[in-house]
Amino acid sequence: MGNNVLIFAEQLGGKFRSVAYEAICQGKKMAQGLGGKAIAVAIGSGVEAVAKDLGQYGADKVIVVDNAKLKDFTVDAYGKAFAEVVSKNDPAVVLLAATFQGKDLGGYASAALGAPLSSDCTEWASQDGGIQVKRPIYAGKAYVTVKFNSQPAVISLRPKVFLPDAPDASKSAEVEKIDLALSDDDFRSVVKEIIAKTAGKIDVTEADIIVSGGRGVKGPEGFAALEELAGLLGAAVGASRTVVDEGWRPHSDQIGQTGKVVSPKLYIACGISGAIQHLAGMRTSKCIVAINKDPEAPIFSTADYGIVGDLFKVVPALTEEIKKTIG
Amino acid sequence: MNIVVCVKRVPDTETKIKIGGAGTKIDPAGVEFIISPFDEFAVEEAIRIKEKLGKGEITILSLGPAEAQAIMRKAYAMGADKGTHLNDATECQDTLAEAQALAAALKGMQFDLLLFGKQAVDYDNGAVGVQVAKLLNIPVVSRIIKLDVADGKATVERESDMGKEIVEVKLPAAFTAEKGLNDPRYPKLMDIMKAKKKPLEEKPAQLDAPKLSIVKLDYPPARPPGKIVGEGEEAVPALVNLLKNEAKAL
């Protein structure tokens, strides 16, 4: 029976993403409770050099699979590498972030290891010698507490809910490099082309602050005021489903039940009524501000702070006021 | 061109969720059930492919209680040809057990394309498509927004953290559908009538004992009540002050 926590250390372009640090910090705490080690697994191309830094977030050891063929993520190739490493390391828990990569990899690992899975968890606790998790269901209208009846268990954590502890520069992890034989059959899906995102555009799932627009923005031009505020704050610009369905903003900006789930430090909802499907995507934000002409808009019941008013006046005023105070 | 589409019966996204007596299930009273919206994109895409090729057969596969058959008939009304209902009344929340039951049924089926929605909007795990593909040892690409099939290969588009990816994969392969793949059609009354006559086979689901269990359901944690800071631009300085000093969000 294993007691180690195997953590997927997600990287993009040879650099670890902040979700990797989040997962490692939690993985370390889980491992301590289980009496085992926190073992990070880094897969990609050019990751070996930075692997030991994961010790600063609590990894006891990092296992690296570094291969030029693994530069682009595909679930089959990364899955094979991940499942193989995990199965050889006495896993009690397999831990990932619930990102694009993490969700695919978690599903693959679950099937490969015959391990039950809980995705996008917002809480966890050591209980009865094992781990229990809590996660949103029905678009966040309810939360379910799940206990695992077998080991290992595959758990993915909602990004930005578990902020990482400050790195301890005095720590570094033992690095073990694995040479995995990879054949063409492991690359049955081939990434032919990547059309990179607009340079400098922050993804809503990465942003600490999001300025989001709904039907009240009235059209694509209306987003200029939101873009200006976002630019000042280093924020991402989000959109409600209506806005995306109308074609004013791309689907990648959509926040909500059929869009992205975000958990930023600050969510500023402009002209968004607050339909339950939208709330599903942002209700775990640390601080929510609502700006809406309609004092009865449901968003005001969820927001921490609200201004009733015309967003075309309030948003520019907000930009000006923040310039003064930060400026 | 044989296409299998897996669909799940889920509560309508508008439904107000009430936790039932024992605290481990939702109260089904007054709940409307639908095809999970992402599964609907998958059904629609299958039909478009069949229409484009002028040939092919679309099979619906659904794991769920007896009432799942009504949902399958909705997919039939959109244009699917036949289907298999794997009967399970347990409301299983163990995605691995569900995937194993689906895979067991799929092993006996021939298909070029296996389609899923990216996640079922009840339990929102988004895992079953990838799990089934792995169990069947076929390639899978998740969250596709475009699907083209030609010469035994599929070319798909998806959005990832890198940007837009174009991925090519040899068939047979599995895909999970993301919003933006298509706009599902509304069946006409005539199609709904025709759907009643299409073949629907029922089998017991081969479900292993679940490896996880539900301890309880809770409502979302209440946020402390918020405050309306004021009206219009005049309220902005007070808001910024609160965000900086009270919420420490700026």
C-alpha cells in the first residue's frame, strides 16, 4: 500500500506554470499526512534544468522525462510517461491541477491505473488515513464531499484556489531522469500547428484580476473601456455567454458553465446580470465587484461590492481613480 | 463511416438544485432532464458528418436509468439511427466505473469515430471521454471545436493554453466536444415521431463496485453579504478605497 503523492508539475515552453507550484505545495501537505514523499513529475522538452527548483515548493524528489518529442502536449504520449512513472512510485494519491493538460492527464492516469478520480476539487482533508475532497457539481449549485475507497486516488485541484506558499530558496529536490522508450505509436495524435494567442493577451484562467463584460456592454466597441481598465490593472478581459453568442468576444474569453471556470483575486463584472450559469464560472473569486444599471440584477446578491450605475460612466471613472491612487 | 456518440441524461442547467433527504443525492422533484449540452454538440457533429459524406450510421450509447431512453430518443430525433441503453439506476458518480461500463459495451461495437461531450453538466468531472479512450486503447483529443474527416484521418481544432491547435489523428479515434463545435439543430415534430420507431436496445450496465463514495452534498458556502457602495461615478472613490484597504484586492 503506497503512501507517496505523485504530482504532475505542469510546464509550458520549458517553464513550470504557477499551477505546478500550487499542486506541489498541497501535495507536500498531503504526503506529510500520509507519511510519504511528495514526488513531482516533470514531462516535456528542456525541463531537466529547472526541475530541482521544485524543491523550493516542497517536492522531496522530481522525476523528469525529458525528450524533444515531448515538446507539445498530447494526452497519449504524456499519459504514457506519467502513468509509467506513477505506477513505479507507490502512489497513494496522484495530484494534478485541473487545467487543460491536467484534466486530460488525470483521466488517462485514472484509466491506466484503475484509480478513481475527482476533478476540479476546491477543498481536501486528511480523514481516516486517507484523503477526502470537496468539489463543485451542477455548475457549482452544490458541493459534494467524496471519499476514496481504493488507492491510488487521482485528484485534480481547481487552479488558483490553493495559493502556493512562498518558495524556500534553501531547499532543492533530488532529480531523477528517466529515459522512456517512445515509439511512433505513442504519438497517434500529432499537433500539426499551433496558432499562438495574441501576444500579451492574458488568459482568464491565469489572471489575478478579471474585468468581465456582459450584455450591458451592448457591443464589441463597448469593450474598449473594459480593455483600458484591464490594461491598467494587468488584468484579463472576460465575457458572459450572451456576449460570446453574439460574436462580440471570442469563446476563449467566456466565463461560466459552458465557458471557463476562474478563481481570481478580483472579479469586476460590468453589465452582467448574474445568471446562475455565469456564477458557476466565477463564484469562487476572492472578491467580486458588480457594476450594473439595474439595482435588482441578481449579481448584486453574490458581489462583495456593487455600484448601481451606467458602466460607460463608472468604468472610465474607475480607471481614472485607480490611476490616481496607484499612479 | 460508423459513429458512436455517448450521451448522458442530466438536469437542465436552469434547474434549482435541492439536496434530498439523506443529504447524499439531489431531490429529483420538479427537475427537468435533458441531453448534457456538450453531448448535444457531439450528436450534432455526428449528424453533420453523415450528411456531408452522404452515408454512415450513428449509434447512441447511454449509461443511466430507464429514463435515459427518452433522452436517447431526442438524439434520434436530431438524426441518430439507433442506440444502446446501458441500464443503471445507481446514479454512479465514479467516472472510472462509468467509463469501464461504457468501454465494455464499446468493445463489441465497430466505429470510426467515438464522440463525447467534454463534460457532463451534472458532476462536471470531464473525465469519461479520455478514460474510455484509454481503456479501449484508441487515441483521444479533447475539447474540439472543429472536426474534419477524410481518408481514414481526422483533423481537429482545439483551443489550449498555447493558442489554437490543429491536431491530426488516424481513425478510429475518440473526441470530446467543446462549445463552438456547432449549433445543434432543433428536431421537427416529424423527426420526433420517426424517432419513436428507431431501434433501441437495452442491456444491464456492467458496472463494477464504485471506488469512491459520496459522503454528503452541501449548498455552496454563503458569501458574506455584500454592499452597494453607491450610485454612479460618485461611488467610485469609495469603491477603490474599499478594494485597497478592506478587501486588499488592489
